[in-house]
Amino acid sequence: MFGRVFKAFQYRDFRLLWAGACTSSIGTWMQAVAQSWLVFEISRSPFYLGLTAFLGDIPIFLFSLVGGVIADRVDRRHLLLMSQFIQMFCAFLLAALIFTHKVQIWHILALTFVVGTAQAFGGPAYQALVPSLVNKEDLPNAIALNSIQFNLARVIGPVLGGLAFTKLGATWCFSLNGISYIAVIVSLFLLRVSFHPPKTGESMIASMKEGIVFVRQQGAMVGLIALAFCMTALAIPMITFLPVFAKSVFHRGPETYTFMLAASGIGSVTGALIVASLGNVRNKGRIALIMLMCLGTGIAGFALSRNLAVSCLLLFLSGAALMGAFAMISSLVQLIVSNEMRGRVMSVYNVAFRGGMPMGSLIGGWLVPHFSAPNVIAVNGVLLALLGFYFLVAQPKVAAL
């Protein structure tokens, strides 16, 4: 059982990249705690929370297709290294601005956009690199373990970030995030795998069109990408507006916000472990849709709860359902696509998956001041549950995968 759950760790390069990415993700979540609370304290407005999330994710919507084409044309490690160096610089710059007491909202918004742009080019390269580190039959396990590292960081990062923020100040959260990028940079230099892109005379536009045409020809792929967009657009605002729930609904401080983030992260780790233990299971599409319905129900329940313990339990269950749906959908997309098209197809998937985040956060940031966070998030949960049910009964191509 244990060996099956962690099977992809038998590959040296996957272990190296996993450890480096996990360390970097912990730093990223440490900064996320400080940044969200800092934005809310400076602005006193849920709109700026939504705008910050929007500016962090909208570059992925705008530039991922270009990033995917480049990921199929250059060494994917080099593209990833460039992305990591830019993000590291932004973290240290924000730390310096906070330390000198010169930080303003526009600084955070601008640097958030720069970081998002770096991720738009690094994301497709990273997703295209992972399948080359393991055998095809172990790919679903590798994707689940990769989800575990991200969500393990989502547990550890907020806890460490909350401690650093309350005991040492926001400067340390941003500084430690900058330092954390060194781990993934070192791991990328140590990888033995290499990608030799095929020579092509195609223009960037022609390559992007080829990726989009490939997606449209795969039948169920369009449905998977639509699900990815709707899932993040409707589910991620719950995480974005957790500071509002902590401060305005439960009348608590940053410690409660950190505790809520940790509950969601622990649930996500649990969900990813369950998926990893299943291995290359059949009926991934049906499982993903059932998890989507569970996720919507959990989100609606969290939004309506006024008991902190119940809310944290529902965050845990929602985190597990979100990771189950995400891992299954990602595995299906990766298994359908060929290696030479992987960068472009994963960039289309990234546009949908990450593109839903800024749209959902921006719309939520506009709606929450008018209708309250609990009402907006509850409606999101209901819509998500209905979406999963619709695909389950009316989209047999997805359910049959």
C-alpha cells in the first residue's frame, strides 16, 4: 500500500523536482498569508483582495498559450529557471519595500502581476516536464504526488507564515519566500533529463493554432478544459475571501485565517493521498464529476456555517474533494496528449484552469461588498454541484473516461 502511494518517488529526477518545488511552494504560501492580510489591512476592502488575486492569475490567462509554444521549442528547464529567478526577485523587492515602510497597494498589485507573468511561462514548462520524469503507467501517481507537494505546502506554509507574520513581521514572510526559490533552482540544475525540441519553421501563431486544433479533435478534452475553468472560477473564491470570513464573519484575527487555510490544505493533502493510492484507476471522469458535486456541497455548507469548528471541517472536506477532482482531470488531460504537443496542450489547460481563478476572484470581489461573502460563496457552491451533476448525466464523453 505504502509503496503504491509513493511509487513515483522511485525516479531520482522526480524526487529532486518534487523536493525543490515543495520547498518553494511553502515559501509562496508563507508570503500569501502575509500578502492577503497586508492588502486587507491597508485597503480595508474585499475588492482589493479580489483584485490582487485577479492580477496574480490573469497573466496566465493572457500568456500561457505563448508559454506553451515556447515550452515545446526550448529546453523546459531553462524556461523554468527564468521563471523562478523573476519570482525570487519580486519576493525580495517586496520584502525591501515593507522593511523600509514604503510599501503601497500599487506595489503589491504590480509585483503580483509580474509574478503571475513569470508563472504563465513556467507553468506549462513544469507541467510538460513532469511526465518526462516517470514512466507513462506511473503518471497518474506522479500527478497526485505533485498535488500533494503543493497542498502539503498549503498546510505548512500558512502555519509558518502565520507564525512569522505575527512574531517577526511581514518582511520575514516575503524574505523567506525569496530564499525558498533557491531550492527549486538547485533541483533544476541537478536534473539529468533533457528535452530536445524538434526543429520547426512554424510561426508562434501557427503552433498555438495546432495546439488548439489538437484539443478540439480529442472529443472529451473540450469538456475537461471547460470543467477546469468552472471548477477554479467557482471554488477558488472561497480561499480568496477567507480573510473576510475570519475577520467579518467570525470576528477573529490572522491566526484564524491561518487555521482555516491549514484545514483546507490538510484536506487537499488527504485527497491527493487517496488519489495516489488508487493509481491508474478506471472511470476517472465519473470520479472527477462526483468529487465536483461533493466540492460544491462542501463550499455551500462552509458559506452558511457560523460555527468555526464546523467551518474548518467543511474546509477540510472541500479541500479533499477539490484535489480529487483536480488530480483526476489533470491525469486525463496528460494521458490523452502526446509529448511533442504537451507544452501547447497543457498551456490551453492552464489558460482554463488558472484563467478561472482571476475571473472568479474579480467577480467575487465586486459582488461580496453588495451581497456579503457568505451569500456569494454559497451560490458558487450550488452552481458547482449543479455543474458536476449536469456533466454526469448529459456529457457521457467525460463521464466515460
